[in-house]
Amino acid sequence: MRILALDVGRRRIGLAFSDPAGLPRGLDAMQRKTMREDIARLANVARERKVELFLVGLPLHRNGEEGEMAAFVRTFAERLARDTGVAVEYQDERLTSVEAEDRLKAGGMSLKRMLAAKRDGAVDTLAALILLEEYLGGEVKAE
């Protein structure tokens, strides 16, 4: 199954997809514009990659409850599913961004480069990869 994982934030959307072999691959993070434009761009990515499922990270509080951002993500994902006809599944994304930053640090990335990576969306992409990796139970592969 071809899956497009989304780490939806207020400024960017981290993207990762499962390739034909089922391996998770990262895509450049998408800068947010308007909901309509974002959904149109994601619809194009889904068509190009023959996506059958959107895996959307659901940002829960540490206690597991949903807050304002989770409500925003659910609204976004419901509209995405409605407008594209592609199914949506949610996955708890607590700490995926923290894990992404930890992986970058463990890889020897300096604080200066880490801040640049955060600004450029690399952390968002890695968070989407981690989300997809957890869903698939496989290894993260960067593209």
C-alpha cells in the first residue's frame, strides 16, 4: 500500500511516503499557505505517487488527551480526505519531533546546523519519516 505520512504543523507539513517496495522515504517539507492550497498540493503529491492512505500524525498531550492542535489537524485531515477521496488514518505523534531532533544530534549535527535544519523543515520531514516508520515497523530511509 502506498502511504503518505504527514506531520502537520502551523508553518510546515513534514512529508514521507512508502515507496513501491514499502520502504519509508522522506520528501521536502511543505511550507504552509492556506488550507485550500495545502490540500491541493497534497492532492497532487498523492496522485503522482498513487497514494492509497494518508497517515496523519495526531499531536496529543503527554497525558493522551487531544488539544487545540489535534482539533486543527483533525479538521485539516477530514477536509483532505473529503477533497481527495483518499482514506486517512491517525497515529499518535507524541515526541516524534523530539525524536527527530535527538536523531540529528546523535548524528553529530551542531546546534547551528540543527537550527537551520529546523528552519528548513528537515526536522518536520524526519518526524514524518518516524511516524511512517512506526506505522510500517521498518527502517527510516532518507531520500
